[in-house]
Amino acid sequence: MIRRPRVPAPEDFTAPSHSPLVTARLGLWLGVAFGLCFGTGLLSHYIQHPPGWFTWPTRPVNLYRVTQGVHVLSGVAAIPLLLAKLWSVYPRLFVRPPVRQPIRLSAHALERISVLVLVCAAFFELVTGLFNVAQSYPWGFFFPTAHYAVAWLVVGAMLLHVAVKLPVARAALSTPLRRRRAVQAATPGVDDRDSSERRAFLRTSAGVAGIAVLATAGVTVPWLRRVSPLAWRSASGPQGVPINRTAAAARIAVPPDWRLEIVWPGGRDSLSLADLAALPQRTAELPIACVEGWSASAHWTGVPVVALLRRAGAPTGRPVRVTSLETDGLYAASTLPAVHARDPLTLLALRINGEQLSPDHGYPCRLIAPSRPGVLQTKWVARLEVLR
Amino acid sequence: MRAVRLLLFVVGAAATAYGGSLLLPQLGTAMPWLIGGPVLHDVLVAPLVGLVGLALGRLVTNRFRRAWIVAGLMASATLLLIAVPLLWRPPSAPPNPGLPDRDYPLGLAVGLAVIWAAIAVVLVVAATVDRRVADRRTDRP
Ligand code: HEM
């Protein structure tokens, strides 16, 4: 049989995976995955750029590790779900526009544009996120701001999409996938077979999302470290913890007369490394939890920042600006919010897992605070400044 | 439902507009990466998936077996996609010592091997069970 090639029409696609019963369920799951990504991403954004009303707790110490782990892993799960959903609705790409009815045509055009924005933005977030965790940046834009902006596009376009599809989605979601026994027994046939194939497609999509998570979750879930073949980071590294930025990359040269400066409104103090080491030390198990979703715990030993401030006679319970020896770069300084600055687990660490910090880990001393992104755990600290 | 839809429209339009305004300064450089996904998908990936599906429908007529093969293909494609940034490292990437710190090609190969081995086991077991059932039926007087 020879058929003349032509542009397909939606009716040409007869596979059960194209049923709205499947589309709506995949849509729902995708909504959950992107919703989790957006919520946790927004938290991470606010932790790094806190608006005045925002506070982030210091306990549990693993809180940021968990939220950011959820962020990257729900993004990974969304990859197969997005592809499954797009396969499910692929026939609708070929819906012919109602050319002769201007009002319906413009509604159709608007809907198509909003769906295009949604698909563009969804792909963009997953692709750029995936490259970012591998620290690969084959593009010209600045990843954090672009990824943040497009996150709003995804969420906005998704809300518009749900507004348009709500009647179809509600009808589809309230129709059970499995036909009732009696009906099935009475009329076994095409419908029955379709229903089982629809369920198989959904089951497979969910299963593949699970496999994708398993294949990567080792970046942050300790007991999966050895299981996940595609975890972008292992937990190993010098002194037991991976390093994102080496002393060489940050062009750090520790001066021989290095002293820690402590500055507050109306006073200043400074301590040598020997002074710091002579103060009462505290050891705490805290994670380095990177924005890239990987995390690893270590035993850090050092002086609590709050104890250091008290000893110097500086006010406590205020935000503290922590400045590095690093002279340029985005992460040369960070601000500890007041809750973190007065937490006794917020350390100026001198040792990691029982050894002196290596230069790559921030020698002579580094900040390590509970429940914060790794980029804010400033290394090679030179100065603490109590803000007003 | 009308009120809910209206609310979704308003909030959705506002969030989209906000995202667009945030993206505006970088729109030029981001554009190829925005458009690339749907274009690649719609003109390349989806037709390919359709063709593979059609071919599979002809080659494998047992629906149970076909479902498992489809599952294997979907899982393999997903793992391959996730591995792309780990395997392909364009020179524009900044130096990052200690990363990638694993043998990803090996990990990917092992992952794919495990998936297909599991599917092979399922299919062999199912085929054996089928044969037993068929044998018992024909044995009956
Ligand atoms: C990132 C998220 C999502 C993407 C990229 C996406 C993509 C799409 C696309 C491209 C279509 C075809 C549009 C058309 O009819 O021309 C569609 C249809 C649809 N989507 Fe989504 N969607 C997403 C989330 C959702 C959510 C959260 C739901 C809510 C349950 C949903 C439910 C539906 C329904 C019911 C249809 C119509 C199916 C039909 O009429 O056959 N989608 N989606």
C-alpha cells in the first residue's frame, strides 16, 4: 500500500498513550515535580538573596541539604515525565487552527503561544539545571539569574495551561483508568486492551522517573552513593569532602602575618591563627550542601562565631558579614543572618575530620554554619564585620 | 470552577510577565536554549519515537513483551540524556578539579546493562510460564 506523504492529523495517532486520561495524569505528576522544583528553588534563592521579611531556620542542620536535594532530584524525575507528557500530546501539535472563525482563531493562537512558552521554559530549566550540576556552561548567559527568571515563566505558563485544561483534566482525572470488572467481563475487546496499555504507559513513565532518581540520588543520599552511576559528585575528595573552588582557582595567597579581623560599630579586634587555636574549640558534624544538590557531611572543629564575638566584646544577635581573602568573585563574602550568627553551631572552623584545613578547604579558617548553601560557607576568612 | 480558572489565569499571567521581565536582559543569549528544546523534540525526537514505535509494533507482536521492551528503551534514553553533560564537556567549562570524579562511561554502561538484564529475566520467566500453561492445556484430555 502506497500512501502519499502528508502532514499527519491528530486522528492518525491511535496509540492509547495519547488519551487525555494519560495526559492528565502525567500532567499532574509533572505539576508536582515542577512545583517541588519551584518551591525549593525559591527558598534557595531567598536564602542567598534574602528579602527583609525572610528568615531561614538553622535547625535541622540538614534542612538546606534536604530542600536542595529535593530540588535537583525532582528536576531529574521531571525529565522522563516531560518527555512522556509531550509524547502523549504530540498529536495535538497537528490540530488544524479554526481559520474561518476569527474569535476562536485568536483564542487558539493565544493558547498555542502560552503552551509554547511552557514547553520552551520547561526544557530550558531541565537542560540548564542538568548542565549546571555538571559545572558545564556551554552558553552565554549567567546561569543563576536565567534559571531563576525562567522558573517564573514555567510556573506562570503552567498555571495558564491548567486554567485552560481544567475541564478536560478534571473529567480525565475522575475517570478511573481501570474499567470495572463487570463491564470488562461483558465486553472484552479494544477498550479493555487500550485501558491496559494506558496503565502500562503510565506505570512505565513513573518507573523510569524512579530509575532516573536512583541513578543520580547518590549525590546527596549517603546510602545511594555507591548505587547511583550518574551521580555528578561522589562524597570523596581531599580530607573526605569534595571541593568546588580550589585555592589556586580563587588565587589565594595566605600572608605569613595573617590575622583574623573582627570589626563592629565602635570597636575592632584581631587574632592570629595561634590565638584562634588556643580558644576553646567545638566539634560539630555539619554538611556542606551545595546549590548543585550534592552534599557531604564532615566533622568540623573550630571556634563558634558567637563565642568569638562575645570574647572580643562585640555585640551578638546581629547579622555578620564574613569576608574572604579572595579579592574577586561572587562568593568572596557572605552575610550570616542574625539567627545563624548567634547559633553556637556556626563555627569558624580550623580543622576538618581531625586534620588542619587544607588550602583548598579554606586554610587558615573557614565559615561553616548549619542549614546553609555551600556557596555561603565562605573559605579563607579574613574578616568578620558585625552589621547594625 | 469559573472562579478557580479565572484566578489561575490572573496569577499565571502575572507570574509569566514577571519571569519575562526578569529574563529580558538575557533574552538574546537565552533564546537558542529556549527554542532549542521544543524544536529538537517536535521535528526530531517525537517522529523518531513514532517510527521506533511503529517498527516495534511490527517486529514484536506479543504485547507483554513489547511493553517491557518499550520500558527498557524509555529508561535507556533517560539515562543517556542525564549522562550527556557528564560525558560531553565543552571547552567553555571552567576548570573544576575533582569533577567529574567518576568513570561515567563505565557507570552508564553498567546501568544500561542492569536494566536490560532485568528485562531479559522478566521476558524469559514470562515465556517459560506461558509455555508451562500452554503445555498443561494441551496435556488435558
Ligand atoms: C511543565 C509542565 C507541563 C507541560 C510542558 C505540558 C505540556 C502540554 C502540551 C504541549 C499539551 C498540548 C496542548 C494542546 O492541547 O495543544 C498539553 C495538554 C494537556 N495538559 Fe499539559 N503540560 C504540563 C503540565 C500540566 C499539568 C500540571 C496538568 C494538570 C493536570 C496538565 C494537563 C493537561 C491536559 C488535561 C491536556 C489536554 C490533553 C488533551 O486535550 O488531549 N498539564 N500539555
